Amino acid sequence: MSADSRIAAITNRIVERSKPFREPYLERVRAAASKTVNRAVLGCGNLAHGFAVCSPAEKVALSGDRVPNLGIITSYNDMLSAHQPFEHFPAMIRQAAAEAGGVAQVAGGVPAMCDGVTQGQPGMELSLFSRDLIAMSAGIGLSHNMFDTTVYLGVCDKIVPGLMIAAMTFGHLPAVFIPAGPMTTGLPNDEKTRVRQLFAEGKVGREELLDAESKSYHGPGTCTFYGTANSNQMLMEIMGLHMPGASFINPNTPLRDALTKEATKRALEITALGNDFTPAGEMIDERSIVNGVVGLHATGGSTNHTLHLVAMARAAGILLTWQDISDLSDTVPLLARVYPNGLADVNHFHAAGGMGFLIRELLAGGYLHDDVRTVYGQGLDSYAIDPRLGEDGSVTRLPAPQESGDPKVLAKVHCPFQPTGGLKMLTGNIGRAVIKISAVKPDRHVIEAPAKVFHDQQELQLAFRDGALEGDFIAVVRFQGPKANGMPELHKLTTVLGILQDRGQRVALLTDGRMSGASGKIPAAIHLTPEAKDGGPIARIRDGDMLRLDAANGTLEFLGDEAEFDCRPVAEADLRDNEFGMGRELFAPFRQMTGAAEHGASVFFG
């Protein structure tokens, strides 16, 4: 069976599975869109409140129903590098909207937290839940019913998925996503990792570590490794929600500004007032979602998207499963080597041909659906381009280069880095989990070793400092699922386990928690479902139990007397320390209501 027929078969089964949810969703979208311009249903007092601070000309424009009003949802704050550039975007968008004969208003702001700041800290236990809170916050902004179209300013880990859920919830409105771009290249990521490992071993001090981290994260824009933030940008482009070529242009450059202005004008062109109405909920369909998954595999993207894509799709009435993601991984080749899957960063990826080259190659190989709708108004082949700044300051686009600018970073489809994608599902008598293998050496794809059980990542780190992690083992870190403590990333374990692997030990991780979007060289079975808090099998594992993680065959197993294992009492953990402090008490309802990881770990779609 050819690659394109396998992609089509997986897409078709998603379509069939989704019909009971997708069809009612589309009915709701079309019913909302049929109510014409939203301001028409507002009373005079409502409308007066909605445009009280506008200029006289804007008030006149918004008093009728023929001038489009654009709602801006922004994740701006000036502490976080990825979101700081958005400070000046609303003014730029308002000016571009006025030039296009429309009006733009900031409809609302959403919180944006940084997993880099909160790694290993109590605040990390709010991180995953912030995605659903972001969706709700955007919903509040758009609930004023003042807008004909929307733009979403977001970049990082939970922000874009949360905004996407909101965009699908308000699917009767067009939605254009506008990124801020990656920071310029700093200290190479592999050098930063080397210093982290030296610090963990006590070979350098805090001063040297902070110097390395500061040289790596040094200015405005997203972190330059290929984690969740940059995977987000790839997804928005390959799913047709960005303007072509928008993902990886650095902040505060003329081309970045030109793309923002162009996106604004396009958002105004695709309202119900014109002839190219493109409601987001109809534009995004099963083919768009599959294109996103294909892009994730082809680039070795973030494990977090095995949660986010499921939730994003569900918001549009589409039922995507881990099995779909895993089966697509078996079909799609790996075409990009970006840290942690290689030494390059996203700026090198963009310079090598970037998204335009990637999309052109995947289309040529039959791995993408071209016949999708996009905010640009054409099929996906219109995204196989190289964006440039025109002489007049506008965006121009050339065809994507025929050859990679760096074959070590970006490969052609007929000679991929590996024949399959970077993410797989694991199943067995311990449950279901996902693993990212694009950066794991083949001789580490199968680990059979005794378990060492921990109830948080600090316990494991202390065992490392005490010299208690000898020999081969699989670290079982449990009670880290969404119901237990919000499913924090366990990124701090990457350094410790990496050191042990470099020493020659065969080690792996099994957890119901998350790893970073930059999950790297350690085989890690993560997002395990059912989680320990739900009494999943992981809660019955004991120190010394033989476990087998087999990424080659997609299995995850307890090796022993299964009848005895099934009869064991379920371990319990004292989680009281996770219930208070740094706002965790405010999220108790989220922990109680959240669904399983395989369903997106969402409070909306249990």
C-alpha cells in the first residue's frame, strides 16, 4: 500500500469515527454564522459600551453592519521572551485594519506561563491546566459578540493549543494565528546541555551554569530548540492557520512586521461580509488535523502534542486517537534534524529551507492532503514557498528551494533521516503510553531492566546525588498524572538519566507525567494511562519488578506473574503538598474534572 493510500485510510477512519460529534459541531457553527454580523443583535446600550473608547470615525463604522471588526486575543506579557514582542502588535494590527477599511479591538488577554521558568517548581503543576484556562479566557473576550473575525497572538507551549480550542469553539468566526518568531541563535543547545550535565555532576558551579543558560536564552522570541513552542508554529502553518512562511521569522524585523500586517488584512477579507468567508470551524477538518500530525512526525516534534492535538481536534468535533498518531508515525518519514533530534536550532532549520521546503517535500511524497482550506485562500501547495520582503515593504513569496540548504538539517523526502516518524504509542499490561524516539539511538529502543520506583522527580534526583542509581534500571515516576498533580513536565530528569546513559547504563523512564517538549536521548514512556491516581497498573509496580519497554514493537510490559501482579494492592501517595501554594489550590476543580491523558487531559472532553 502506498504512503498516500495509508494516509487516506487513516483519515477516512477518523472521519467515520468523528461523525457523531463532527456533524452536530458543524450544525452549531453554521447556525451561529447564519445570524449575520454579530453586532446586529446587540442593543444600543450594549453597542455603546462595546465601542465607548473608539474614535468618532470608528464609532460610525461600528454602528452599522458593513464594516468588519477584528477581535484580537493576545497572550502578551513582558516577562517572557516569546510573548514580549506582542507588546506592539495591537497598534500595528489596528493601523493595518484601518488601511483595509476595518476596525480592530483587543478583545481580551490570556495568561501565558513559561515551562522554562517553572521547570521543577510548584508552578509547573498549573502548566497543563493553563491550556484549558486560556481557552476559557479567550472565550470570555469573544463572548461580547462584537467581532466579525479574529486574530490570535500566541506562541508557546499551552498558549497556542488553548487558543486553538477557543478558535474552534468560536468556529463561526474566521481565525488567523499570528506568531512572534524565534529568538536569534545563541549558545548552541548541545553546549548548554553539556554544562547542565557538568553542573549535575558537581563539576561546575551555579555561576557557570547561569552564564550558559543566559547565553542560550538571551533575547525576544521563542527558545530556539524544537520543543512545544516551535512545534506549535509548525502546526499552525501546516494546518493553514498562519500566513504562508510566517512561523520562523525573527521578532522585530521588517519581514516579521510585514507578515503581521498581511495577516490582519487577510483576516478582514475572509469575514462573512465578503466573498471569501472562511469560518475556522469549517476550514479545519479531519484532513487538516492529519496534516498537523504528519508535520509533527516529519519534524520530530513535541510529545506534548499527543495531548494537545487530541484536545484541539476534539474542540472541532474530531476524534483523534493515540493509535491514529502512532499509525501515522509508522508511515511518515523524518525529514528534519533540529535539537534535540540534531545539533541545529530552528533558525538553522528555516535557513535550510524551513516550512516551505518541508511542505513541498511532504506533498511530493503524498504525505499531506493538499485539498484543504487555509486562511490564505488556496490549497496547501501555496505554503511551499520562501517568504521575502518586497521592495515596497510587503511580503513576496518565491517557490521553496529545490535543494536543502543544509542536508544535515533538512532532508528530501526520498532520502529521509529515518523512514518513520518520531512518536509511537506503547501498549501492554501496564497501560498505554507514548514515546519519542527520533533522538533515541536504535540500540536504546528496547530496554529490559528492573524497576526503581519514585513518587516524584525530587526523589529520583536525591537518589542520583546519593549514588543509589547503579546498574541498568527503568525509573518509574508515578503520581504525576493530571488528576494527581496536574501532570507537570519532568524535564529535570533528562539531565540525570542522560548522565547515567552516558556512563554506559541502560536506563529508561516510565511515568504518568510529561517530559519536556524537548524530550531527547533517553527512552521515555510518558503520559501513561490509566494514571496511578486512578489506580492504574503503574501503582502496583514495585522496586525490582522486571519491565520491558520496546519501542520497536510498541509494547510496554511487566514481566512476571500477571495474576499475582493483578492482585497486588494499589500504592497510595500523600499528595497534600501538591494541593496548596503558587495557586495550586485554585486548580483543585481542574484536578477533579480532568480527563485521561489519552483523551487530551482536558476538563472539557473527559
